Amino acid sequence: MSTVDSHLAGVPGSPRFAARWLDLREPADAAARAAELLGPLRGYLEHVRRPGEVPAFCDLGCGTGSMGRWLAARLGGPQRWIMCDRDPALLARVGARMPRRSADGGRIEVTTEGRDITRLSSGDLAGMSLVCGSALLDLLTEDEVHRLVSACAEAACPVLWALSVVGEVVLEPAESLDAEFAAAFNAHQRRSEGGRRLLGPDAVDVAAAAFEGHGARVLTRSSPWRLGAGQAGLAEQWLLGWVAAACAQRPALARFSERYVGRRLVQCRSGALRVTVGHRDLLALPCSSHSVPL
Ligand SMILES: C[S@@+](CC[C@H](N)C(=O)[O-])C[C@H]1O[C@@H](n2cnc3c(N)ncnc32)[C@H](O)[C@@H]1O
């Protein structure tokens, strides 16, 4: 197996998600998440909170629970988390790792649900105080995003969808081949697979426009990974997956890939490589929020 083929499941371009890959990226995800969206979210949740009610938060495509772990500890009060994913092996890892207490010591309850989140209806989401998700939207098709947005909007749920790729990658020091791999990788993210055409880097714009069509208040913020010497293990695995996906999309690149990866890995292991991977976080508040001062 070549260096380029030996990447972890779940790294860019792979259809499966290994817990090991999700664990590897969790600290970089936590550092990247757009914490500035939490102010408006907290303001909205406070405004609609009913005394005595324990809010229910739903994490769609939760994997091993990275988003819930980050968010639960940053919101106050008692919380009920419903963690949804179609992969039972990832769901099995969620419960033991969620925080037991919220930011102000409130009790946190966690349940898991194995399901396909593209089939959720507004009825399934009714009563949720928040629908969230991370590193998910870009894996969906336009129809799936529209359906999910409609379900959330009809259920009047606020939504926080974090860390969707936007197709921007910067490697430093730069090489002329970077742009070729980046273009092929982005095409791979927009690939058609089993009759589904994935949105990839277009996902946030599609979701934002769909929410606006429902009258929601939409805020988006940049949430890039900034990987340097302190994140060399993640940068290495990301690079292998990025190049492998680019070559799968454009096989002509394969003849350059071994040497390109070789050079990049030397830089990575010596702390000389910096990688910025663009993401965007989206907060959508129901149309009723327009009267709420945030
Ligand atoms: C890139 S991982 C992100 C996991 C987690 N949200 C995180 O940030 O670490 C994408 C997750 O979405 C899940 N997923 C993708 N499509 C799904 C679907 N249609 N229904 C349920 N889960 C899905 C995958 O199983 C995987 O756990």
C-alpha cells in the first residue's frame, strides 16, 4: 500500500468515519469552532426558556460526540442531549465521554439514537431547544439539506451547524502543485456517489439560503483549522486523505503524489508546515427571533 493510500477512515474524501480520526481532530475542531456564535445562541435560548423546563439539544451526525462535548460545557443549566448518528460503533462511544455537568453545574442527561438524519421530519424535531451538528453538512446533498432545513424551520428549532468545509486550503510554504490538488479535492467533495451528488464546499451557502427562505435569522462565521507544529499528527493524516481524495478524483495527479506527499511529510515532521483548512459555522434562529434583542 502506498503512503498516499494508507490514510485513516474519515479523513477527507473517505465515506466512513473512524473513531480514531474523530479523536485526532477533536482538539483542532474545538479550537476552530466559532465561539462568537454562542452569544446570540445563549441570548435566544434564554429568551425562549420556560421556567422548570429542561432544554433538549439534538446533535445530528454526532459521531463520538465532539460537538456535544464542546457545547454542553459552554451552556448553562440542566440539559438533555439526544445524540444521533447512523453508525452504532461511534454512538457506543458517546455516553461515557459527555460532561456530566453544564457550565454552571446543571445536570446533563445523554441518550443516543441510531438513525438516518436525512429522514428526520419536523415532528421528530418538535420540542427540541436546539439542533446542532458538526462536520456534517458537506456530506449531504442539496435535497437532503433542504429537507433538514425545512424540518428544523417548521419545528421552530434554532440550529448550530459547525465546521462545514468551504473549499479553502492554504499550505505554507506554498508549492505550485497545491492548487491542482485543492481543485481536484474540491471536485471530489462535490462528487456523485450512489445517485447522490454531495454538496461539499457549497453546503453552508445552500443551508443559509434555505434558512433565509424560511424567514430565519442566519449568522455565519469562519472556523478554520490552523495546523502547525503542535498539530503535526492531524496535519499528516489530513494531508494523506486530502491527496488520496484528489488522486481518486483526478488519477493524472497520482504520478506527482508520492513525491509531493514525501516533501510535505518531511516539512510536517520537522514543524515547518502550516496548513489552514477553511470551515464555516452557521447559526440559524427561527423567524420568531427577529423580535429578540441579541
Ligand atoms: C465527519 S463525521 C463528524 C462527527 C462529529 N459530528 C464530529 O464533529 O466529530 C460525520 C458524522 O456524520 C454521520 N452521518 C453522515 N451521514 C449521516 C446520516 N445520513 N445519518 C446519520 N448520521 C450520518 C457519520 O456517521 C459521522 O459520524
